[in-house]
Amino acid sequence: MATKKNQILVPDHIYVPKHEIITKQEAEDILKNYNLKPTELHLLFVNERQILGVGVKQGEIISWTRKLQRAGKVTVYDFVGV
């Protein structure tokens, strides 16, 4: 039977980009700039592993940035739902 000896927290893993809560003003500016509603963004649940330590609440928008070889630096915005 396998045992869990070294459990890695997902937010601390090297391949998981840092997730940050953006301010309400930033969120409004982004939604207005791209002509979106919050529910049109990618949906994350409050209990998803990659955002567990961030302290995010339902209804907030978070951002994360990833460096890609071809596209360069890409910032993604997610809406935190249920």
C-alpha cells in the first residue's frame, strides 16, 4: 500500500504560476477594456488547488502570468465562483 511521504502543495510547485488577487478598480478596467462580464472569464472554484493559499473569495478576479517561448509573457484573468 502506498503512503504519502512528501506531499507537495500545488501553489508552491515550480510549474504553477503565482496567482494574485487584483483590485476592484483593476478588475473593472480589464472588464471594460475587453468588453466582458466576470462570468465570461475562465471559472475557478474557491477550493481549487492552485489558489488555496491565496485567500481568494467568491466573486473576485485573479490574475496569473506565464512566460511562454513563442508568445512571451501572457497574463490570464480568472473569475472565482462557487
